[in-house]
Amino acid sequence: MSVVTRVALAALLVSAGAGVNLAGATPQMLSDAKKGGMPAKNCQYCHTETVPKKETFKPESLNDRGKFLLTDMQQRKLKAPDLEKLKDYPGGKEQK
């Protein structure tokens, strides 16, 4: 994905209110997951919705990976998900 495409995607997500209050997700997290070697392509890496909205977020709208991060965040009493934990997500490389 080109830099211009990433910036455009980030701007779209921010303007759509994609920050998730409970989980603390941001477009920056998608970028950080990619930098960490994860195959994240869009918000659906952790969410079931294409563009999650802060106002309508429900934990049920997370996929298994997102629920894994949310559970870890709650257990460790973190304010935001620890993206390094994505490396511990169960499953093979295709599941990371």
C-alpha cells in the first residue's frame, strides 16, 4: 500500500470517527501493526465492521483477534491494546 493510500485511509478513518473508546483503537494502530510485521490491511483485521465508529462501538463488533487484544488489555488493565500481543495470537502465520 502506498504512502498516499495510507494517508488517505487514515484521514478517512479519522473523519469517520473510527477511534474506539473502549478498546482505544486508532488508525495509527493499523499502521503500527503493519510496521510490526502483521498482515493488517484494514480495520477488519480486528473489527467486523469496515469502518468502526466510536459512537456505535460494541465489543461484539470485534472479530476473534480484536477480542483477544481486548481481553489482554482488560486483564492487564491497559489503556490501549498492546499490539505486540498480536504476535501471541493463537494460530499459524496466516492467522497472525
